[in-house]
Amino acid sequence: MNFTEQLEWLKTKPVIEFTDDIDNAETYLESSMRANVISIAPDSAGVYMLSCNVSGFEEHNKNFESHNYFDSNQNPVLSAREAGYYTDIVVIYVCKEFMPFKAVSENSVSLFDAYSKDKSDLSYIAWLESKIKL
């Protein structure tokens, strides 16, 4: 898919999963976290503002939060959520050379929806493991 096709695809508001490249953006997002695309709009020559909503994936995303924010003793032990930097709406800037995400399959989205509807006390990973025979 070329860059123009990727931009058109993002306008369909898909579910995306961030890749390791997200470490190069100024955001609390981590690799393997997921979000719903809200919008994509041109910002400047060749750069686009991608707005995402992570609220529908809190349980999934908690599994990938790093504890790299500093507490009052200057120790990097807090997650973005614990440090007060977590927001439901996240904006990242993308361009032809920087697209730090991939599409999430419909099966994955369906599984997460089933987990959400189940209202289980289990974490998402534990719930998934409970659904398969190990």
C-alpha cells in the first residue's frame, strides 16, 4: 500500500496497533497498544495529524504500559497513567517515512469486544488464555 492509499485507509477509522517505531514519537503510547483512529488531517507539507482514541482498549493497553516516568524521588517507576500523562485522545504526527502502526485484524477486534461484554474479573490476557486449551 503506498502512502496515499494509507492515508485513505486511515480515513475509514480503523483499529490500529502501534509498532516499535512509536518509541520515536513524543507520546506515552507503547508498542502493541491499540487505538481507534478518529481522524487524519494535513498539518504541514507532508506531515499529517493523526488523532486516536485509546479508551476502548484500556484493558489491552495496560499490558504494555512501561514504568518509565519519574516519581517524587526521581525514580522511573510510574506508568503514564500513574504519572497523570494518560489521556483517552492521543495525537501523533505521521508522514510517508513515519507510520508507527499496523492494522488490527477483525478477529482481534471481535475477541476484545467479547472480552469487554463478558465483564470478566480476569485481565485480557488471562481471559484469552481461559478460552483456549493449554
